[in-house]
Amino acid sequence: MNMQTNEHPLVKALYIETIGCTNQMQSLSINRARGSDNYILIYSYEGKGWFQAASREKTTIGKNTAILIQPGNPYSYGSYESEPWSFYFAHIRGENSALYFQGNPAIHMIGLEESHIKCKQLFAECYEIWSDKTSIHNRIYSSHLIGQLLTLLSMFQGVLPNRLPKDKPVNEAIQFMLRHIEGRLTLQQLCKMTNLSKPYLVKLFNKNTGYSPIDYFLRLKIRRACEYFDSTDLTVKEVCFKLGFTDPYYFSRMFSKIMGQSPSKYRYNGNHQ
């Protein structure tokens, strides 16, 4: 990207320096011993790879995981020989780029668990639009898209914790919740499934996730609702009933509390960006 394009009023606040897609890669190994001058976003959408920050243990990266890296932080990443890895990456600059990364650790992972389909769609569109270097309009649009993607990731990192719980009963309970995401669950049912007392299960959930079991289940439902709004034409009422809510008003109130906007506004924003 040339300097003249960088200084365009609709680009200079946030823009992509470079972007790429690595598809079904095996035996990849990248070492950034000095980090980067740019802000980095990596989004894993298929397979498994590994990531390692300086002085930390190597971490396996699965699908639907985003990694945000601030400038000057050494890191390395790669793929395993036994399993191909597919991911997008973007180097981001601009006057406002730091605002999208502030408040997070220097290297920050966001696990989306159940795929939030919009993240991959936005990255794919960014990649396609940015690849045409001849049009200033494409540069403006790609700047808008990367801002939308960073905002979306920022929203969803607050819906659920970014790391999987360490205690096995909590993981088992979450998998049980996901299998019954369109139904209703009580604390008593979860206790029976895990063979734990109510006080102990609540204590374990708060320790591992920061939420009570029922609050966590509600957040799983709200995130699934977002996926339906992003990928289907279901109405707010239809999504409400599909996810086991009996009161559309209560559903809208819980959605607004967790997502910071009403279901209708979320759907509208998604259709007009």
C-alpha cells in the first residue's frame, strides 16, 4: 500500500498493511524473534496448529480461534505434520489501531468454540477485497471490514471465557449444555449429570468460567442466537422459540444485557455493513 493511500481520510485511522491465507498447510514453522512493527491478527478456521509466545509453553491452536498480537512481542507459530492447518493473518496499522487492542494482554487468544460464522466471512471478504490493489474504494472497504472484524471479536470475548475450563466436570457440563442448547436445563439436571452437589458445581463453574452454570448456559444460547441471526433468515421470535425461550421479551432483554444491543439492532447492523 503506498503512502498516498495510507493518508486517505477514510483509510489512515485503520488499514491492512498485508493480509494472507494459509490453506491446509503442513510442516509450517514461522519465528518472529523480534515481533512485528504492526498489530497482528491471526484467525484459525480449520485443522490445528501451534503458537508460542516468548518464554511461554507451546499452545495448540484449534479451529475458530483468534490471536491478537501487539507490536514488539516475539512469537512463533506453525503446523503439525500429521494435521493440516488453515488460517488467515493480517498486519494492521493506522492511527486508531491501538484502540482495538487496548485493555488486552500483549498476546491475546480468543476461543470462539462454536463457530461464529461471521468472523470467517469477514476475514475472507477482507482478503478478497484487499487483493485488488488498484482501487482506493477497495482499500476503504477493507479498512471498514477489518474494523468490523476487530469489533466483533472484542464483543465476543466478553460473552464467554477465552480458555477452556481446567476441571473435567465443568467441561463435561458444557458439552452437555451444547447438546441441549435448544432446550431447557436446570441446575439439578446438571448436578445429576456431573454427580456433584449444587454448591460444589456452582463453585467449580465460578472458578473456571466466572459464571454460574445457568448463566453460562444462557450465554451459550445468546451466542447461538447471534449465529442464527448471521447465517439464517429466522426472525427474532423464531430464534427465541428455537432456543427454548418461551418469552420473547425476556429473550430480548437477556440478549441486550449480554450483547449490548437488542436482537433487532444486531440483525440490522449485520445486514447493513
